[in-house]
Amino acid sequence: MERTYVMVKPDGVARGLMGEVLGRIEKKGLKIVGMKFAVMEEAKAKEHYAEHAERPFFAGLVEFITSAPSLSLVVEGNDSIKIMRAINGATKPAEAAPGTIRGDFAVDTGRNLVHASDSTEAAEREIKIHFGDAALLTYKRCD
Ligand code: CMP
């Protein structure tokens, strides 16, 4: 079963959108098997966004992502990586379709509310960074 890493970023938490994001994931039929509500450590943020280390927005991104609590999730289900990217919508809110989280609630790329892994390699890497060897949960969904 495919797993992906999803984050409700500090802007999503501050705007009271955790429930909205969790609801969309659950109602779609994906299973939340890991959840961590915490202020992300700087080292983890830098590792998570390592591919953007040379970009001009990197320092601001790390500062923002570590500035306040975020909600980290491991989401499981068939094609969960692709489906979560579709639920979130395009990275740039101006390009995100209505009906997606970013299309419905965001206007600024630097405050685009949510993150989801973009490949199987990224999902594996990001789950390891944020959940380490912590046991993920197993339970039966009745749908
Ligand atoms: P995310 O899906 O978490 O992946 C990389 C993040 O970098 C992205 O969402 C945005 O939050 C952020 N980002 C990308 N481009 C810019 C930009 N031009 N200015 C600020 N932040 C950006």
C-alpha cells in the first residue's frame, strides 16, 4: 500500500484549516496512519527542503516552517502520492483549481498551506525525516 508524507504548514494551522485538510483526506478514502503536531526543528526543515537550498526563498521558507506548529501526516492508500497532490492543488495558488485546498483557500506561493511528497522516493525520504522509526498505525477503515 502506497504511503505519502503530508504537512499542514504553520499558515494552515494558524488559519484553523487542520480539520478541513484532515476531512478532505478522510472523506476521499485515504487512511491517516501517522500524525505529529509540533514545531518542526530547523535541521529537519533544512533536510526536508534540501532540494531548494540554493533558491532565494530557502532561508525564508525554513524560518517560516519552523516558526510555529505544523501538522505532519503519513497518509496511506492506492495512489496516495498522486491523489494527495491533486487534493492540494498546484504549488502556485493562482494555478490551483477551485476545489483543491490551495485553489479554495490560498493566494500566495509562500503561504500555500499544505505540502505533499511528489514521488515515491520523496515520500520515503520525508516520512523517514519526520517520523523516523516511529511505528505507524494499522487499522481497518469501513468503506
Ligand atoms: P511545497 O509544496 O512545500 O514545496 C516547496 C515550497 O517552497 C512550496 O511548497 C512553497 O511553499 C515554497 N516556495 C516555492 N516557490 C516559492 C517562492 N517563489 N517564494 C516563496 N516560497 C516558495
